[in-house]
Amino acid sequence: MKKNLGARPYIFPQPVLIIATYDENGKANAMNAAWGGIVGMNEVIVDLGSHKTTDNLKIKKAFTIGIADVEHTVACDYVGIASGRKVADKMEKAGFTTVKSEFVDAPVINELPLALECELVEVLDGGKYLGKIVNVSADESILGEDGDVSLDKFFPIIFDTAHSGYYRLGEKVGQAFSDGKKLM
């Protein structure tokens, strides 16, 4: 028997996204955003509310999404709880360094091995930001033999909305667009 839990944001796994922007002076800032994801082949949406990062995003019309990983869990959580409006050296305290994206006017966090580089398409009601992915940059250390991201080498974390925990992804259990053919 199933129990009704009410209307809750229970999509699992929920990625941990680190949104990075530049301010009007070119200073990098980042925040942790658990509410976001892919909405098309080259589009993302993130629900950010109002933060220093969103102030910057409206000015620069660009952002990057670093995918939080196991190695940087503490730093990724820190940029979500420390306000860029109150902590001037937030990126330094997190241990994050950046390089300017070649494709958009936003910083790529060097320590996070995977980044989506995005142009702002539209700000929707309620603080939701729609972005167009114009490039994905990945450290070679997380690429497999086929030249693409390998989850045998890259260890992103996910957010447990029910208990506010971070978890590492598990093992591969099937092959998409193939396993279901057994029932055809």
C-alpha cells in the first residue's frame, strides 16, 4: 500500500548545481541550487529566488552550472549557505578558483570537473531562470575511452530532498534504449 505524502519536490536523483556568475566588476560568485535541471536538448532551468548570483545573472545574462562532486561536497554546500551579499571572499573561503568561459560571460569553477556554460534566455515568474547551454566543458580526468563523461570516473553528488542529505551516485543497473527491448 502506498502512503500519501502530499505535494513535495520528490524527483530522485536531484542534482546539486553550482551556479556561477560575474558581477558588474568581473568578480566571480557562486551559489548552490538544488532546484533545477534539463528541460530540453540544450536548455536548463534553475529556480534561484533572489541572491547575489541572480543580481549578477541579470546584469551579465550568462552563467555556468558546475556539477557538484564528492570531492568538493563541503565547498559546494558552503556556497549554498554563505551569502555573496554578506561574504566578500566567499569563493576564496570555498577554495574555488575560476577561469572565464570561452563561450559566455561567466566563470567556470576550476575545481568542479564538469560545467555547463549557459546564456540567459528568460527570467520566468517566481525566480526561475531559463538558460541555453552553449558549451559543456569537462576535465579530461572524467572522460572515458569514448571521449565522453564516464560515471566510472566522475562522482557527482545528489541531493535528498526528504532528509537534506548529499549522496554519491551508485552503480549502473541497466542500458537505456536497450533493456526495454526485451519486452517488445
